[in-house]
Amino acid sequence: MASYKITGGNKLRGEIIPQGAKNEALQVLCATLLTGEQVTIHNIPDIRDVNKLIFLLEQMGVTVKKLRPGSYTFKADHIDLEYMKTKDFIENGGSLRGSNMIIGPLLSRFKKAYMPQPGGDKIGRRRMDTHFTGLQNLGAKLTFNEDESLFKFEADELKGCYMLLDEASVTGTANIVMAAVLANGTTTIFNAACEPYLSQLCNMLNRMGAKISGVGSNLLIIEGIENLAGTEHTMLPDMIEVGSFIGMAAMTRSEITIKNVNYDALGIIPEVFRRLGIKIIRTGDDLLIPEQESYEVETFMDGSIMTIADAPWPGFTPDLISIALVTATQAKGSVLIHQKMFESRLFFVDKLIDMGAQIILCDPHRATVIGLNRQYPLRGIRMSSPDIRAGVALLIAALSAKGTSIIDNIEQIDRGYQNIDKRLQNLGADIQRI
């Protein structure tokens, strides 16, 4: 098991380019199963979770060719559905939560799909009800084999219908959309997720011949068609990386330019970091984070404590709550961090407290951060990464800390961040993989 050894306190400087978006990749790669024609995808991040999904698609019979770093072709003209009953599939698919989005495309095209119990980050309950109920509304029958921990979905025919989702689940919406594009009739999805990554998926499907209207809104109308064609698609830059680099620049008192961020797809993210007092200068599609000795948290208009909470898009993404929290530890002023969606995502704060941060964990969902305006710098310690986003928050804390830190279990970080150690070294960070 690998670890990062980080000597903190160095100011960073330079330019960094965000990788392709992990959360988009897991959706659009599964969408290649909807057609037997070739699909070309660019800006695919070279990260563990995405590489696992590509490997899984190959095992299922998809012909995958790497054109150059980040660019691949996929041709799903000979899918082996029997492979999905094997122990190998259960192990490979079960270790990757994103594998749940193969159900919609396979049901849509072959009227049959299998799914192992999904893995992923241990950040609390991550229910599959939205996926399952939506597919059942379209006509799928669901059974579960307890001995093999395998879900089976079958449908003689998928029929379009109206459905109101109980939650605006991004992956749930993606699964239902991919099932509905080849269904018989019209499907209307209300309370659909409307994240940019979902819009990217819908636009890609429309280029393949699908008829999806309402893209970018929470009301999607899908007219089912018989077949989809191939296409070419370029993924967005990863908004979670962009937010992570903003927080990192502020914490380390560094001047960093984040290149090609696709600003219009960042939503409220820059504004949330501005509320923490961080200066962000936009130049075209680049963001300059200038060096700041201190940054002061805003208060609300009535003078009450600033609250940063996650919410479905266009609200603040839950994947950046950990980054906002760690960034607030060195700000001037106090912040209430409210993680609404996952009840275990804040449990990494004990490590920040050990480093010297002043944080009160109010309950599993809320933490009050008392920013000390760098009066007491964080100190290096040994710690372990519990999940992808908390792992990068700890990495940022270590870069700003006094002394040396060791972060164990960095395989979690590798699942979502491409060559992060080498990219940070190029900015002047003292970080080694050991």
C-alpha cells in the first residue's frame, strides 16, 4: 500500500490544467453500450475508477482502442451478457460504484442486465432506490440473488411513462435516461438531476440520434427511438479538481493559474470560495488565484455566521464540502459546514483536529470551523485517506502544514485524481510517493 510523504509550508507557483471530469466519465463510458457503432471520447482522465470501468467494458466484449493519452474509441458490437453472471464480473463490478450505470444501457438495448452490489466511498448510505424504481417504472423486473449478491433486471419491452423522482440523483437520472432513449413511447422525468455532467450525457446521446428535450433543466422529455449511432464526444474539465486547486492555492499562500476550466460549467463553485475570502480572477476560461497572506470569511447580511451547505445542482456540490472545510481552517472568521447528503463524510475532521485545526463536529452532518487567520499553523502528522475527497482535503492540509506529513491509503486519492503528486511537484510542492 502506497503513501504520500509531504513536507509542507512551501509556496507553489505556476499553471495547472484540470483533468477530465471523473463523474462525467463514468456516465458517458457506460453510454457506449447503447450502440454497436464506434464512439470516440476525448479528455478521459487516467484515474483508477475510470480505468477500472474501461477494463470492465473490455471484459464485457467492448472493443477499446487508445488513440493517445485521454482519447479512446469504443465499439460495443459483441457484448457477452453471460460474462455478467460470472464471479469475475461480480468482483470487478462490485469494487466500482460507477458500474451501476451499465444497467440502463443494457436494459435499453438487450432487455437484460446484471449488477453486483456496488462499492465506492464509505461516506454513508448511498441508496439505489431512484435507479431501481425508475427502471421498474419503464417496465423492468428486478430480482436479487443473495448467494451471489447479484441483481438481475429483465424486460420484455421498456415503455415510456411519466415519473417524479424521489431525489435528484445524478447517476439515477443518467441510468433512467439511458434506459429510456430506446424505450417504446415518451418518457417524462420530473425532478431530474441537471448537473453539467448529466447535460453532457444528454447532448452526447442526442448527437447519437436520441430525442431528449429539456436538457439542463429538471424536466426531461425523452422520445424513444429504435437505434443509436456512433459519435465523438469531449468531456468537461473536472469541476472538483478546479475547486480543490482554488482551496490549495489559498491554504498554501500561492499564486496558481488554473487553465481551461470551462467557467460556465462551474456554477456557484467560485462564488462559494469567494465567500471564504479567496480572490479569484477570471481571464477568459482561466482562473488566477493570487497569493494571499490572509483571507477573511464573509458573514450574512444580518451579521450571522457564514454557512456553506451542499445541495443538488445548481447548488454547491457535496464533493467539494471537504475542500471548503479544510480551506476554512486557515481563514479569518468562522464557518458552519453543513454536509446534508452523506452522514459519514465529515468524519475525517478528527485528523485535521490532530493537526491543530479548531473544528467542532456538531453531529454527523455539521461542523463549525473556527478560522484562526494562520496564527497557529497546522502541524504535520501521519494519517490515512478515508475516501477520495477527504483524502485530497488532507493532502491540501499537509501542503500548508509545518513539518512533514504521511498520508496512507492513497489508493483512494488515485481513484479520482490523475498523477496528482507529479502535477503538484511541477508547482513546487515537496511531495513523494513512498
